Amino acid sequence: MGFFQRLFGKELTKERQHKIERIILAHPNPMQSVLNEPHPIITDNTETAPLETNTKNDTAEPAKTKESPPPTEQTTFKNKQHTFLTPKALSNMTLKKGHLSFSLALPYPCKSLWPSIELALTHNLTQLDEVKKVTIQFTTHVVAHEAQQNIAPLPGIKNIIAVASGKGGVGKSTTSVNLALALQQEGAQVGILDADIYGPSIPTMLNIHDKPNSKDGKSMQPLSAYGLQVMSIGALIDEDSPMIWRGPIVTQTLTQLLKETSWQDLDYLIIDLPPGTGDVQLTLSQQIPVTGAVIVTTPQQIALIDAKKGLKMFEKVNIPVLGIIENMATHICSQCQHEEAIFGEHGGEEMAKQYAVELLESLPLDKHIREDTDNGKPTVIAEPNSILSQHYRSIAHKVAFKVSTQKQSYANAFPKIEILNT
Ligand SMILES: Nc1ncnc2c1ncn2[C@@H]1O[C@H](COP(=O)(O)OP(=O)(O)OP(=O)(O)O)[C@@H](O)[C@H]1O
Ligand SMILES: [Mg+2]
């Protein structure tokens, strides 16, 4: 590199920038295997000139290998939805004295994967003669995706994810709080709505004792726990007083809890549903814009029968099922380490195969999970480095990635224009 180029900051010529961009954009999606599909299909236009590489060591640049060719300007992604990094993800690129710096906005929260992405990109980029050092500022940029037809998005919420089960007591609420917290730890803005009007358990699991405030007397401020925005009927009523609900009141309460809470810039709102396919589920499918549903089940037959009903209900109302979580799959004795499938084996896996949906994770029956939620400090907060938390993080990655592959919603992308007759 010439003295004058360095002096006048012209290290980042257009040509160099393109070369750098191509390497960055060719980075494979860490979640690609989740879709059981190959890496985005890239068709090289053979008429274009071969890519100018100018690398120190050709064999060391993964971007040039056959399996993962670098996209050229003529490159077409056959399946745009599944591409990981698009040119829009890149910004603030500078190259000074061999120090390349840029911002990278990832389309789903995956903070724990940033170091490995940075390592791989640094390795590939420093193969270029002009790059000696790489600094990446990672951010998370989640967009809104379409929900059921004709249901308008809600203000302050980009994507709603419902957590459901057929049978009660299979671990929906436990999974919901851990999923919400894992998404948040991975870089998203997350809220949780306890839609279990009959038996709200989220306040206990998140150690919430406050009542929500209202600034304007019309809407409620969400409660806050471990950085999550939270709303639950459990925070509004007395713990011990029995609530006897009639059908219409239940649905009205749910929509009020959802719509009269001032959610702030949520990437995801997790809705923890009561068990079954009753009034709450019906309201959800007909009146609330849901991007996708996650079904929790134990591997036992009676839970699976009900889980299948839940899955079919979502299919009927056009809410995509993002996947199944098999909970309490096996128990490992803390004394002798003997592993036992208390609720049967492979139930979730077989159901996933039968209905062609993803088995997102198989979680063990573990005393810590129960103790942590009972203590109001879910496992991903109480034991963030445990294997259990890794399971929940893996669910969060897969769920967020699956949401990112849904059709994007532009409903809130433009300001609403009203034409007034004056
Ligand atoms: N993987 C697990 N290992 C151990 N205990 C668990 C696990 N998942 C959930 N639990 C415990 O099982 C009990 C029921 O879980 P949870 O309340 O989450 O179920 P639910 O499906 O939400 O129930 P409901 O249908 O009543 O809403 C809780 O005490 C919880 O701590
Ligand atoms: Mg529950």
C-alpha cells in the first residue's frame, strides 16, 4: 500500500470494499442445519470474470472453496429468505493502517455465537494483503414478520411467539420464561405475557411482587424482571383469592392484558398459554397476530395425543408451528447417574417426524430446573453456564432463526397517512 494512500485514508477503495464485502457475505449461517437444507443456493454466473482474490494463501480462504463459493455481484440467491447476511447488515466500514473495522447487524439474537463468527471472519479477511487486524461491532436487528392474514400488528411488538401444550403441567411456563430470558441474553428485546388467566405462574417464576403502574390511567406499564417486560393477571389479583372466570371474560381479559400494556420496542413477545385448546387459544388465533407457535410436550402418550390436537389447531388457523420441545425426556439420578426415561422415549421425536415439524430440543427432567423456577430465578439466570442453559439457548437460537425465515411484515414500516377533508 502506497504512502499517499495511507496518508489520505484511501485504503478502502471501492474495489477493496467489494472484495471485503464478498468475503463477509459468504459467511455461512450458523443455523442453516436447523432447516435441514443446504447452505443458500448460490449460482455463479460462469460468464463473469473469475473473482480476483489477491490472497496471501489461497487454500486458507474458506470463502473460495467449492462448498461455499463467495457471492459475486452477479450471484443470485435462489432462496433469499434463508440468506444470513445481506449487504444491509454491513455498515461503518473503515480501513486504516491495515485495521479493518465494520458493524454487522445479525438478523436473529445469537450473542453467544458472535466470538466464533468474529474468529472465522477475521481469519478469512486477514488472508487479504491489505488487512492486518479486524474489529467487528455486532448488533442484533430483528424485523417484524407476518402473522395470520388480516390481523394487524400491535404497536411496540415485532413478533409474537405462542408457547402451547395440549396437556397441563408439561412445562410450558418453565420453558416460556427460560426461552424469553435466553432470547434476551442473546441480544433481543423481549417481553412475556402470562395468558394463563386460570393459573398464572409467571410472577412466581420471575419473582415479581409489584403491581403494574399506569402513567395515563389508560394503559399499564409492563412489569420488569431480569430485563424482561412482563404482564400477568397474577400481578393484578390477590394470589389466594379464587377467580371464577366465564368464557367471554377470559377472552376480554386476555386481549386487555395484551393491548393495554405499553410494550416498549419488543423484538419478541412470548405468550405463555394455558393448557388445551379452549377460549384463550381461540382468541389468540382469531384476534392476536401470532408469528409462530412452539409446542411443549412430554414424551408420554397421553401428552402427545393432546399436543397433536394443539398442533393441528395452529395449522388450521394458519399459525406456523416453529417446532416441538420435548420436556422431561429423561431423568439422570443425581446419586448414581442412572438415566431413566420416566415419561417414555422418543415421543416428541416421533411426533415431529409424523407432522414434519422440527424437534427443537429434548430437555431432561432435572431437579435444578424445578428448584430454579420455584425460587423465582429461572435456570438461564441462576446457572447461565450450565448444560441446561445451553439447551435453552439452543431453543432460543432455533426459534429466532425460524421466525427470521418467515415472510417479513411491512405493515409498520411506513407511517400511516391520513387524508383529512378540510
Ligand atoms: N425439565 C424439567 N425438569 C424438572 N422440573 C420441571 C421441568 N420442566 C418443568 N418442571 C417443573 O414442573 C412443574 C410444572 O411446570 P410448568 O408450570 O412450567 O408447567 P405448565 O405446562 O406451564 O403447567 P400448566 O399447564 O399448569 O400451566 C413445575 O414445578 C416446574 O418447575
Ligand atoms: Mg403454565
